[in-house]
Amino acid sequence: MTGYYDIVLGLIPVALLGITAALTVVGISWTAAVPLGSLVAMGIIGHAMFVNTPANTADEPQSARPPINAD
């Protein structure tokens, strides 16, 4: 099943390349189109990292072994 982060990983290159190509077709130069496309890609990454944050659903400890005491 495709999850949110799979879609985000797919949208990053689509936004960067697609928006850059669309802006170039409209008549904006490459030197202006690439930063604008990358800003959208960075916005997608920022949303995935800070707005819809990945979270651990398991609250159980990672290890069942007691900690090693060096004393």
C-alpha cells in the first residue's frame, strides 16, 4: 500500500523537474526556473519533516535486556 511518505518521495523529483520544465516552457530562464522548482520541492520535504512528522507507533522499549553495569 502506498503511504504518505512514498508519495512525498515521488513528488520531490516531479516538483523539481516538472515545475522547472513548465516555467521554462512559459518563458522563464533556467537560472530562475530551477530555484523556483527547488523551492517547491523543499516545501514538500519540509511539510513531510515538520508538519506531518514521522512518529514511532511502538512505545515499548527497543531492548528487553537490562542495561550493562560497568561496575
